[in-house]
Amino acid sequence: MTGKWTQKTMVGLTGLTLLFASGGCASKDKSRISMLEDANRNLTERLNLTRGELETRSRDEAEMNRRLQAALADVSALRDQLAAQPIPQDTASGWTAVPGGAMIAIDGRVLFAPGKATLRNEARKTLDSIRSTIQGEYADKDVLVIGHTDNQPIKKSGWADNYQLSTERALAVVRHLREQGVAPARLLAGGFGENRPRVENTSMSNRAANRRVEIFALDPQLYGTR
């Protein structure tokens, strides 16, 4: 009896051992599956994040490419506009091209003493050279002479204001050019006074730069006079 019980007991113990062993394997499998599922989720999240970064970079690259193409189009349009502009005409030495003709500026100190509107003797040589250019290269142009002053108020020279001084200086130049053979119908005089300075009247050198006479040789069609 004891021996049989012992045998049965042994069989039962063996069964329990197998059951526990089987339960342990199942537990390990579940744990492994759980680990794999966690790893899969992590990899999926990383994949989605990477995909999102790639999509963002792709959009950024597309936007940069769009801006580049727009900039290239602007440069091309600007080049076309520049190419369509008329080539500036050749000007005489010392003259600057302006719409409808050319212009030369003469330092006021070359032409006049301070506060005066009478031409210096040495100024006549300068004006004779300009007259030669007017009669030669700009023979088909009208001649507009504009006087300019600095902003210092008139005190002792007897002029009413800088408008009068600048205009009288322009008239002195016009009269000399007329005397030297330039047709009176081509000549026009005017003055801006201190109102068209080249630079701010903040120093002696700046004020000297603003005292000038400008001579324009312009197409008469601009004024409809011929």
C-alpha cells in the first residue's frame, strides 16, 4: 500500500512539475512577446518621426527652390529691362548725359567773385571752350543756363535775394555766349537760388560746391519751341 501510494505520489509530482514547467514557458513567451511589441511600437514611432522630418525637409526644399526660381526670374526681368534701355549718347569731354541732351557744371568761383554777377576775366576762356562745344557737337540743341547759390542770405551785395543773384549770373553767361555767336533763340537763363543744393550747406566747402552755374544743351522738342 505504501509502495503504491508512493508510486502514485511520484506520478502526481511529476505531473505538477511538467505543469509548472509549461506555465513558466508560457510566462516567458508572453514576456518576450510584450518586449517585441514594445520594440515594434518604438520602431514605428521612430519611423513615423523620421518620415515626418523627411516630409518637412522636402517642403522646405521645395519652398527654397520656389524662392530661388522667383529670384532668378526677377534677375532675368531686370536684365531684360536694362537691355531695353537706350544706350546713353556720347557726350563731349566734361559733359554729363541727361534726358534730351547733356549738361556741364561750372564752379561759381571760376566765373564770379563772391556776391557778384560780373564775369571774371579768366572765366571767359572757360566759357569760350563751352561755346565751341555748343556750336559744334550740340549745334542742334537749345542752351539752358541755370544759376545756383548757397543758402547764405544776401547782406551787402545789393541783390534782393539768392534767386536774383543766381538768375543774374545765368544772364551774364547767356550774354557772353550770345556775344560769342550763339543764336539768341537758343539761349534761356534761369536761377534756382539756394533751392537745388548738391550737398547740405553745412560747411564752407559744401557751400562752395553749391555755388555753380549749370549749362544744359537740350533737344528743343522737349519744349515744343521748334
